[in-house]
Amino acid sequence: MPKSGTLTKAHIIDAVAESNGYTRKKSIETVETLLELIKRSLESGEDVLISGFGKFCVKEKAERRGRNPATGKDLILSPRKVVTFKWSGKLKEKLNTKTNNKGKEKTR
């Protein structure tokens, strides 16, 4: 994980190159291909399921009333599509295997 606390595409490319012995160019192509596949699937309305990680889904948001927080003026928000993420049970378990309030590690 990078020191900044945010994993970027550049960090992913470097990690792919290092762990697979790829050149930087080959790593860029690999990561770009993967991201393009995910984008195309979501654009066509397909879900993207990555076992052990989670599922990206496209959801329809209906038209609704909203408010501009800067001006307080009411407005109508148009319908739109959004991408949601549901994490897998394995990822949920990994992220929640922290220490509890007493400082002892959780066991299963």
C-alpha cells in the first residue's frame, strides 16, 4: 500500500510489473485492458463480479427533488445511473479482522 493511503493506477501498474516480472509497458497494457473490460461491462449494464473481492453493479436512480447546498435553492435532479459496490464476505472478513475494544485480536 502506498504511503499516501490511496492506491492509484500508477501504484497498481508498478505492483503488476514487480510481481510478474513484466516491463512497465506490458504492465500498463495489462492494467488498461482490465479497466477497459470493467468499463465496457458496466456501460452495457452488466455486473462485474470479482470473486473474493466484490461485485460492481449499475443502478438506476430516479428523478428526485434536491437542494443546492450553496444557495439553498430547490431543484429537480434528473434520472441517472450510478455504480455501486458490494463487498464479498471474504473481503468483509479481512477488513474486520482488526482488534476489538480490549486490544485483543478477534478469533474465529
